[in-house]
Amino acid sequence: MLIAAAFVILSTNLNPESWSLSVGGVSRTALVYRPSRGSGKAPIIICFHGHGGNSRYAARAYDFQTQWPEALVVYPQGLPTVSARVDPQGKMPGWQMARLRGNADIELFDALVAKATKEANGDTSRVFIMGHSNGGGFVYTLWAARPDAIAGVASANAAGAMRVSRPLPAFIVVGDKDQLVEPKLQHSSLDTVKALLGSTPEGGRKLSDTVHAYSGKAPLVTYIYDGGHDFQKASVPWMVKFFQSLPKGL
């Protein structure tokens, strides 16, 4: 599996940059892939790994740099963070939930968008965020904290939508046999998003056996699969298609 993932990166002939930033006096890093196709201002997608993950693993697992070569793709590195269920001592990297740790990760998001705009020709009207597990929970945190800075979100295998209050285009992935983030919590967050967006109640328009699209105050696409907590790489092309379909500056 690792060999296959490495081959994917090598076969794309993409060379990531390593960005270093000082945020609140703390050194933060991110792995960044500049667009390999297209010209002009590029859409920005910031991708958050799960708890215990890292930016390099996220780049292999999500692979947005291959799926969306016109985008500026940013994989930030989390800091040691407490997770009550899997890491109560907070030894592994992750992302803040709610407003913990002095908003350090929200401030990192701000700094990354500023750097992407100033130094990498990123388009502030097309800033997208995605994440899996703890990273997906942080997507909800950012949605609540920075809705004016975000054009669309994708959250996979996560909970925490109760704090969001402004409708944004959303792509939500739910695993119905997830043993780490309970499916009922994922569905509860999805229901919160549907209510916020005023999503059509008829079950949505079927795009595939796992993918449904809903209209409302903002578009919603769901990817619901009969499986566990592993990130569903097959969802990435759908996410890209969804983000690309959104009007600029939405």
C-alpha cells in the first residue's frame, strides 16, 4: 500500500514545497503543492489530517494535487492535541475542537490563506477546506469561526457541526460502520448541516449508490458508505467536482 502511494506521487512528477510559519510565537509547517496546470489565480484547498496523522501522510491519502492540478493544495501539520478517546495525554498531532488552545489552529488557517495569496497567487474568493476524522471536526470548527473566508467545505467521518451558523456549500462523508466516530454522531452532524442549509427533504438527487446531491440555501452533497473509519479516497474526485461546480466568490 505504501509502495503504491509512493508511486502515485512519483508518477505525477509533483514536487511539494515545505512552508514554515510563526503563528502566535509557535513554529508551524505545511506541505504545499503549487498548481501543475493552468494559469492565473489558483483556487486554494487546505486539507487537514486526522489525529495522529501528518501532512505527508495526508498528501498521499487525499492526493488532491493529482485530482485537482489547477489548485494550490496545502497540507498543514497539526500540533500535539488531546483526544479524549484515542490520545488523552495529547502526545499525537491533531487539531483543536471548538475554541481550545487559544485558537492556534484557526490562526494558522488565517496565516496560510494570507501566505497563499501573497506568495503563491492563491484566490481568496475560492478557499476550500477539507479534513478527515479530527481534521473533519476541525473543518466544522473553521466553518463556525471563519465562514466569510471559506467558499466550500468537505468533512469526512467527523462530528461537531452544532456550532456552524452560516450556510456554506458542503460535502459530507459518513461511514455507517465507523468504529471510531460513531455513525449516529456523524449523521447528527449531517442533519444539523441539512437543517442549516435548508436541504431538500426528499432524499436528494442520486448521483451514484453512495452520492446524493441536495439543493437549498447552499448546495450539499453526501457520500454515505457502508464501511469503517478509513478515509475513502474514492470520495476525492467527487469533492473536486463539487468544489469546481461552485460559482466563484460564493
